[in-house]
Amino acid sequence: MSAALPLALDPYLRDWLDLLLRVLHVIAAIAWIGTSFYFVLLDQSLRPVEKAEDAADGVAGELWEVHGGGFYRVQKYRVAPPRLPDHLAWFKWEAYATWLSGFGLLIVLYYLEASATLIDPRVADLEPWQAAASSIALLAAAWVAYDVLCRLLARSDWALGVAVLALTAVAAWASSELFAPRAAWLQVGAMLGTIMAANVFFVIIPAHRELIRAKEAGREPDPAAGIRGKQRSVHNNYLTLPVLLTMLAGHFAFLVTRDRAWLILVALMVLAASVRLFYNLRHGGRTIWAIPVAAAVAVVALAVALDEDEPSSGAPDPALAARGATVFASAGCGGCHTLAAADASGNVGPSLDALRPSASRVQGVVTAGKGAMPSFGAELTGDEIAAVAAYVSSVADR
């Protein structure tokens, strides 16, 4: 199997693209999520208008705010104002920049380096082009499936919510059957992120343009387009935290390498969405403390259920540890990590002598990768990973 797609980048160029795209992705995502949080808060916090002439002009509600040393009075119209203003502020490029930079990162870090980051032969023995094509196809399929569900179940928010949760669960399971553990979680986030960006591009912004066209043509705007846009905007709001969870998946090797990691991901996504539910209800005047309390209890219960104690009988098989020493040296682990027993003094990654990691922790990180450390699941066999985990856990800071 080739190491990468034919268009693999020069490592130095890849590092620069990684840096620039990642910075853009984070900044754009902060702007997009902040906008989503603010406008849902605004919608939920609107109060009846104070002036009769505002109500006559079609104002549905208003909110007084104080920020940055001044007062603001924000009004929302039921459909559209009597006359269009000379200037309108649009909120779309935050979404587009987030998706485009995220897709760029997928290309640079996963599609062009598929054998190292996207593929785990123990999960699915794919060629790099097959893995990349599968990922892209799933991105498109997620949007199509979601959009169809929205059109079929538009009259029932609860039924649609259950259907979208089921779609997410299927996406998580399918990704776990195709991709390396860390990539599988990221793939689910990319699918949901694609749904969010497509909502903006195909539904929300066209709804805004239709309202404007109607006013410019002198006809009464149809509120249906705005209602659809509002529904998709709220969906995006609930998806923000679940997507953020998957974007941080590289730091959760102890979770992504589990046998049923996809179920853990779905459970954590539900809990993340419940946080948004709590705040959205609170903005509307309903504070239900049972929601965050139940979420906290669920997180603790999940942590307890997943806890795996290390075997108390300690010492690994000497032959296994000896083999692990050989793997540690041949895989170049000492180039990044400090381990006195191996005469290794690398300082790119954390000092293993200082961490004193357990065998299960080493096995999870080596298998899935963590942060800047790539997955070695494609380069090393399961036995080799078990051997290096036994070696490191037995000699670190000994």
C-alpha cells in the first residue's frame, strides 16, 4: 500500500498549510459559533415592543442590551420591515470560511496522508484513494439525508430531532467501520459541520435573499422561507457543541480507541446538545437545572463505566517488554520522547519518564495518535503496539 496519495505534499509545505488553515479554521469557527449563540439568545430573549407604532410596522419584539460601555436596542420584525434599509449586515462568511478551512485541513492532514492518519488496516484495509473518496462521499450523503429528513418531518420537531440523532448514530458507526479511530470521530464532526454549512448556503441565505427580492419587487414576502431558515439556524445551534467535541478528538485517545467508541461519541454528543438546550430554554425564561445536573451525573456515570483498572500483577512478560524495546527504537519513538531506559532524550513530545503512563494509555495513544503525534496504527501491528506499551509502562522513570 502506498504511503499517501500521489499528490502528497512536501512536509515543510504541509506544516505551513496546517498552521495557516488551522488558525483560519479556529478563528472562523469562533466567529460562527459566537454568532449562532448570540442570535439564538436574541430570539429567545425578545420582549413585547413598547411603542404602538413599532408594532404597527411589524416589529415582533425587541431587546435592550448593554455592552462595551453603551446601550443597544435591537428589534426583530415578524417578516420584514416596511422599507428596506440602505445597509444590511450579513452573517455567512463565518460559516463558509469555517467549512472551507476545515475541508482544507482534511485534504492536507488526512486525504493526502491517508495511510498515516485516515486508514487503520485493522479496521478496514482501504487504499488511500478509497478512504479519501469514502470520506468525501459521506460528507455529501450526510447533507442529502439530513435535508430529506427535514423536508419529510418538518411539522414535528421532536420526530425530526430523533431522526437526526439516529442519522448521527449511523454516521458514527459507519465511520468507525471505515477509518482509524481518531479519524472516525473527526469524520462524524466533519459530516455535521457540512450539514451546518450547507444549511447556511442552501437554506438560510436563500431565505434571506427571497425576503429581500419580495420587498424590492413591492410584494408581500412569504414567511415560509424565513421559517425554514430559522429552523435550520436553530439546528445549527444545537450541533455546535457536538461538532466541537469531535474537533478535539485528537486529545481523547483513551476514548477513541475503545471497542465501541462510536457509542461513546453519540452519548457525549447528546450531552453536549443538552447544554445548548439548557441555555436556550434559560434565555427564554425557563431555567431547568435538572438538565445540567442530569448531564453531569451522566458524564460521571460514563467515566465510571469506562474505567479500566490496570492489572495489579504489574510486571509484563520480559520477552514482550524486550520486543517492545526493539519496536521503540525502530519506530523512532526516542526522537520525540525522553525515556532514560532507552537512552532517548527527545523533547518534541512529553517525557515518558515524567508521565509514567500505563500500558493501556500508551497503547491508546500509539494506536490513535494524540495532538501532533500521528497514529501508528497503520505502521505497527497490534502485537507490536502491545509490546511497546508493555516496555514503556515497565521502564518509565524506573
